[in-house]
Amino acid sequence: MTMKIKFYGVRGSVPSPLTGNQVEDKIVQAFRKAKELEAAGFKHEFGQDSDLKWVQNHIQFNVRSTYGGNTTCLEIRCDGYPLIFDMGTGMRELGKAMIPEIIANKGINGTIFQSHLHWDHLQGLPFWAPLFMPRRRFNNNFKFYGGKAWDSKLEDVLKGQMNQPVFPVNLEELQHTAMNMQFETIWDGREIKRNAIIADVLARKLFHPQETFGYRVKHGDAVVAFTTDHEPYSGDVVPAGLRELIDGVDIWITDCQYSHENYLGNKDGIQKLGWGHSYPGYIAMVAHECGVKKIITTHHDPSSSDREIEMIADSVEAICDISTEPAYEGMEITLV
């Protein structure tokens, strides 16, 4: 049994693409680093096939690349079957990646688990290509799981963001002419067993404004937890639901949006307590207490630079001594 994880959107709150000035700054930094290496004897004649490998080996990631600007969207493939977690703007890239498979197989089946309905977690659906592929040619079938205590049902909110005048294509029309969509209710403690979707999935509520869910996915011996948008609410006590989701997992994919300084408001004067996002000290404490094997930080703050994203992940690892990496768009992890 194989589990393959791929990140398509890793930012929180709002999409945050690089600006032109930021791109230019990266080019300047890379050029300076290359000149330093050349002066130290690490000369490379660019124009060879090994250019990319040389850059990857000698220029740090936050200079040569970027963690990405799309909001949350994660795909976990269990023996090829797609489980999608959240529909942020990264869903557009996910859709593009799915098209060759859909064309080859004349369709695809999958399941979508929604954490909550804040804009940054659902605004990618109207730009998800498989949603528009005509039913007369492609048999695309997806089941959507969403909460029951939200002010509006998942299906109604998704329709609302595509109603005129805010979007030119109506979701209800697509339900009749394109993708087959089913909507299911999720609740705190609900378990969806393997015979329904090829993996065992557990949902538990997280501490975040309005009802929000985290998910634990088990496929064979591999166990992964996805807990976007949550923060501490009772000192050093690990919430029971969060503990159940992440206890002993191979990989914990978690919100760690702020540095502790930023969380307290020391960085910009705006205190973030109650905003529903975490910081390194809390994530490290929870991971250590729950026996997490590896941490992937995500839901990066839109104001964080690539270097600041790395510093937050480094802080987590320094505190708990558990391997920690920040998620980037295109990042892939395979568990067997």
C-alpha cells in the first residue's frame, strides 16, 4: 500500500504571489552567491545540462525558488485514489495536473474533505478544470465532505461563490452537465472507513473561529494528520481531539502560521490571539507530547518571506528535536 502526498497550495489567509521586486531580489542574491562560490573555486560553466543540479546543490531554496503563493490545497493519493483536503487557490494547479489522467481514463473518482469555509480554503473550486469537463465525454465523480454546524451547508456555500454576479458559471448547472457531485456531512469524531474511500479517515474539531475540522488518514501502515487553522486554547494542555488526530503519526501537516513574536503582536502591533493559528512553541510541545515522527508546517502567513517561513520551521525543530520542514508548492512525500 502506497500513500503519496503532494502540496498544491501552502499559504494562509490570502494568495500571496511574489512581487516583481521580490523576484529581482532573488536573482541578485543568487548571482552574488554564485560569484562567492566562483571566488572560492566552485566554478561552473553555465549552459550545460547540469545547470539546474548545480543551482540546487549550491543555492539555498529560499533564494533559488519560493514556497509558493497559493492558498491551501493538499492531495493524498492512496494507491492512486485521490483524497483532496481543502479547495484553496492551489486547486487550480491540482486540476491542471489531473487533466492527462482524466483524458486517458475518460474520467476520475475521488473524495474531497473540507476543513472549513473561510475564503482561503474554498476559492480555488471555480478554477478547478475537472469540474467543467462535460459528462457526455468524461465520467468525473467526487464526494464532498463538509460540516453540519456551519451557518450554511457546504453545497450552498460553494454554489453561492459561483452565482452571478460574482462568477459567470453556475455550479448547479455544472452538476447537471459536467461533474457528478455528492455531498456528505462531517462531524466531530466521524470515521469514514476504508471500504468507502480506500483509506480510513477520522475527523475531529479544531480550535479555530467557526467549526473547523482536522483529519487523520490511515492507509496500510502509513498514518498522516492534516490540521490546518488551529491554535492553543488552554495553556499547555493538548486538546483531546487534536491528540487523537496526531498521536504517533508518521507525518503531521499542520498550521504554524506565525512566529511567537507575530502571534503576540510584537512584530506589527496586532495581537493574533484568537485568530485561530499556531506558533512554533505550541506546535513543538504538541508534537513532542504526541509522539509525532515528522512535522510539515503549512498555511504560511501571506506576509512571511521564504526565509521567514524556513525560520519558523527551524524554530519548531530546535524546540522539539523532531524533523520539521516547511511545505512548498509541488512538494511530494511517499509513504509505503
